[in-house]
Amino acid sequence: MQAVIKTGGKQHRVKPGDVIRVEKLKGNSGDTVEFGEVLMVSDSEKGSKVGSPLVENARVKGKILGHEKGEKIIVFKFKRKKGYRRKRGHRQVYTTVEITDIES
């Protein structure tokens, strides 16, 4: 069984046992999290269900493994001949989630 979920403005194809890295979610390590925005559910026995836009009564459950920061991105703004320079850094925070169950 596999599903397509939407979280953090991105879509992820998941199946039970997968470990995914998503935008930061509220919660601590070991907490359970539930994704309600399920776009598609596929099962070899029952077939596929595609939502318009979401599949009704479908949920994907997972367990938070931890939070981590991504690589540093340098944002450099520059205008020539004007003496304008700005240098900023950014590190996005991600949450690692293990998918435990898919309900359709």
C-alpha cells in the first residue's frame, strides 16, 4: 500500500516503513503525527483511489524521529556602482518522520 501526501507545500509518495524529511512539524521526538491531506491511495487488493483534490477518510500516520537543520544557503544582494551589498544566511529546519500506517 502506498499514498501521496501533501505537507509543507510539497507532495511525497510514501509507504509504511519509509523515512521522509519534511518541513518542520510541531512535536517532539517519539510523538505521533497524522497527515490528513492525502491526494492518492493505492493498494494491490483494493485498487487506487485518486482524490479531487483529497481522498475522503484517508489518513497517513507517522512517528517523529527528530528535527535537523539543512545546509546553509547564502543570499547575497548586490547593486553595482551604488555600494549596496547585503549578505544573509539561511538554514531551513526539517523534521524526519517514519511512516507507520496508511488508512483509507
